[in-house]
Amino acid sequence: MGRLGPRVDRRRARALVGGPVSCQQLSRTGGRLALADGGLHPHSPSAAGVRNHAWSALFVERLAPGRRRTVADGNAARRRGGHAHDRGTPGLHDTLPGHARASGRVLAPLRGLFGTPRATCGRGGGEYGERARGPGSAAGSSGRERAANLAIGGWWTRLPTMTDNLATGGGPGAGRRHAWRLVMLAALLHGLAYFLLLPAWMGEDEPWHVEYAHHVANGHGTWGGEAMRFGDRELMSLSQLQIRRKVGGLEGEEIRNTQEALLDSMREHGFWARVDWAPWPVGAQTLDQVVEAHTAAHQPPLYYLVGGGLLRLLRIDEVEGQMWFLRGMSLAAYLAVVAATFGLARRACSDPWITLACALFVAWWPMHARQAGLANNDVLVKVFSAWSLLLAVDMARSGITTRALAIAAALCACGLATKTTGAAALAPVALACLWRGGRRAQRLRPGRRVLLVGAILALAAAALAFWGGTDNPAVPRTVGNIRMRLDTAASPEFRAEFSRTFLGAFNWYTRELPAAVQSVVLGLLALAGLGLGAVFLRAREGIERGTLAFCAVMVVAQSALVALRGVAAGRYLMPALPALGILVVIGLLGPLPERQRPRAAGLLVAALFLFDGIFLWSALLWNQYALWGA
């Protein structure tokens, strides 16, 4: 049998149990934890309760020396007729040191090892009955204490199994790791299908993103460009003038040569056959003859600095080879988003079937998986948004640490430096700071409190300065422009185009899924919204409504950005897809009884697989190859 950590101090066990204790072996007898050579009879209920509490306290002490429960607390609880953790004594969260509590490094592994105890926390029976239900139940005290008591309540009935699991590699923790590997393998194979099958230049705006990264790879910076002069318009197109204004050291001949190389590759791969609205199929000489005055030069520079820097390091010179490398970056970013979704789903629900369904929802959502095969800065901003949301949830649950706050701020800054759609990630991070930071700020010294307030005001001033000084057309500059964009977003045409491009549109949005498929998917999303409302109104076993609230904040903030942007493109909602996927899956599966969730999760995964298969056939096999023979 595996050993639980270092050898337990027998004197402390003797003091806690109140009698001679041998710590040589652990054995399971009749579903109870018993000490092989304990002072009391191993089958005695009172003996089991005393020893159970002793082993729990000793295990906590091995993790956080000096912060275990006192003997007096345990004795007082036993005199009242119960265990210490059932009678208002501090929970696991309160026995750990502050830095461990804040970082969550202790509580999360414990929950991963022990899982949710079913025998002791059932709805109608068990040793603790209703008192030990999970977070959100009517019984118990605060949500944090209930969660801690729930985690502690299953320790002693699962300790022998846990030690065996540690020794053999099995058990709930291994099962969760196996599920994670399964999800990532499914996502990798799925992303590779889009990466390999999607023809070149079939990603929206790919030529302009590759053009920008190409110039950075050639040694040009994303600053110090040359402003347009009188008469330049007669010599260069608008897209060429815009890239020259943004990128330093560019000459007109280099810009023209790059665009000609891009157009030659697009003709070679049948771009004008698949995107039949684009004019100038043969004689196009500039990218303005594909989309007039369009460019990626106004985008924030981080994606192009990273991609262009790697292209320069690897010495990839041809524009088509650069496109495939940037698509490889997109595949890696897609996998990073799926991994973040799996972690976020674990925090939102303890049911492993729901966790698996949430991760597969994000992995198999067609328009998200399609981005694994595109060269676009939207794929990178999703990574920063997903992981900043995960950090915000952890800070709200476990407390704010300097390290966690610094990482969250860095992720948000990187998201804003990649694309303006990353601004929505600021909302859950700010909510986490308000959720946990109020009391901590009150305990600061007056000088530090002034510095904190000054930093917040400086950040707000920097945001206002960016809003007033940016030349990005995605950012509204005036109140009138904001009102005009909101009116546009409220129109039926905007909503129809947004839903079409979010559910499934391809060939530069010129073709879409069958109307019947779109109607079925929209109906399921509406049903998920109703179920989510029921989950918020009434607590469900194993579902953490606080995490769902953070997901809802993220989705609302991202939707507001889409409306303010004024462009009905479904990819602008993708930074919030992990949050949206969790809300949809829990809305569909959360209201169901726990025993029905595995079968319902299987049906949902099968429906996702069917939906994605329809998209693969329509978007790749039929419209990309069968029709055009390329």
C-alpha cells in the first residue's frame, strides 16, 4: 500500500486520538478508515470519528506545518457530539498559510485527488446527510466553508484508495489527467484536419496579415513609418500607402513586390474561383483590387512582432511558406484555448462529464476549429483572453496574490497589444479585484492606499489617452460614432449576419451552412439559455455559480465590444468562446439530475460531432475541393 507523504509523528497522533496509535498501516474496514493497531476498536463509530479527525488534521499539518487544528477544537467538537469540521471550526481553507490559500496550490490538488465524496455527501443519506452538501445548497454556512467541509468530509473514507492511486497511478486524479489527454488529442487531430485541408489564402484577411508579418520578418519595425505626401496617391494604392505609414524603412518598390508575390500565390491556388465576388481575377496588381483600401497596418503590433520575429529567426522568405508557418502558430493557439477551457470547466463544475463536454464544445465548434488553419491575429488574442479569465476566476476563489495579479495584468496587456477585441478580458479581472481586493485594500497603510488609487487613476487615464489617440478604425472616437454603431448592431440585418458568420460561413463568408442546420443550432443555444437561467435561480449539485457569473461577465463584455466595433463578424466573439461554451453546456446539462448527465453529455458530444462533420463537408470537402477541383 502506498505511503501518505512523510512518516507521521506518532506523538502528535497520540495527542489527537487520545490513546496509543500505530501509524504503520492503514486499512479499510466496512467502508471506514481504521488504524490497524489503534487504541480503540476499529469498528467503533466513536473510534472511527476520533481517528478520522486525527488523520485529517495530521494530513493538513504535513502540508502546512503549524497551522493544523488544535486539540482543544477537536475535543470541543467531540463533546458536542460531532466532528470538528461539522461544528463551526475552521475549514481546510483556514488551516493553510496565507500564500498557499491565495495561490490555490494546495486545495486544487487535494480536490483533484479525492474528488467529490458521494458516500458521505449524498442527498438523502450518508454519515453527514444534508449538512455536507456541496456549494450552493441551503444547508451549511458560507460557500467557502461548505466547499472546504465538502473536501475534508471525504478524506478518511477515501484515504486508502487515495494512497493506492498514488502508488499505482489510478484513481480520480489519473482519470482527470486521462480526460485532459483525450481532449487535447481530439483537439489536435481536429485542428490538423483544418490546418491541412483548408486551401491557401482561404482565411479572411490572410493576405494582409501575411504582408505585415513579412515586412517585420525582413527587419522592418512596426513604428517609424513615412506619412503620405502630396502626389503619393498617383504612385501607390491606398493599402500600400497605409503599410508604408505604419512600418518603418519601407520603400514603394518593396511594398509592390510583396503584394505581387501574394497575388501570384493567390492565383496559383484558385482564390478567385472560391471567392467569386473578388474582381480582377487575372490582372490584379495590388491588394486593393481584392478589397479596396483594406490593410492590417492599423492592427496592434504584437502578433506581427511574434510571427515576424519567428519567421526571421527561421529564415522563411517566401510568402506562402510564411503563411503556413503562421497557420502553425494558429494551431498551437487553438490548443492553448482548449486547454484553458478544460481548466475553467473544472472550476465551474465538478462533474467530469460536463467538464469533458465543455472542452469538446470549444474544440469542435466549427468556426473556432477553422481558425486553427488561418493566419490571423484573432487566434492569438483568444489565448490571452482565455487564460486571463481563468486567472480571474482563481483570484476570486482563492484570493489575490501579487504574482497572480501581475500575470493577469500582463495577459490583458498582451491581448490589447494583439487586437482591440482583447479589451473584454479586463472585465473579469477587474471583477476579481473588486471581489477580493476590497478588504485587502482597507488594510493597507495610507501611503500605499494612495499609491493604489493613483495607479488605478493612471490606468484609466492611459485608457482614455489610447481611446483619443488611436488611429484604429475599430475604436469609436466620438459619442456620435458610438451611437451610430449601437444603432447598427441593433438592426436585424446585423444580427442575422453575425449569427451566420458565428455558426458557419466560409470562402471569405461567401457561403454558409444550410438554413435548417443553422435553425437547429440556434434552437439549442436558446434552450441552453433557458437552462442556464434555471441554474442561476436554483443551485445544482456540483455547479459553481460564481464561476458561471464570471463567464457571463466575459460574454457580455465581448458582445458589447462587438456592438461597438460595428462589424457583424462572428470571429470577434471568439475570445469569449471558452466562457460561452461553458455557459451553453451547463445550460443544457446542469438542470438534469446527476445520474442523467453522462448520457446527456454523450448525446451532446455526438451532436457536436455531427455538426462539425456537416461543416467539414460543406466548408472543406465540397466547397473547397469538389466544386473547384483544386
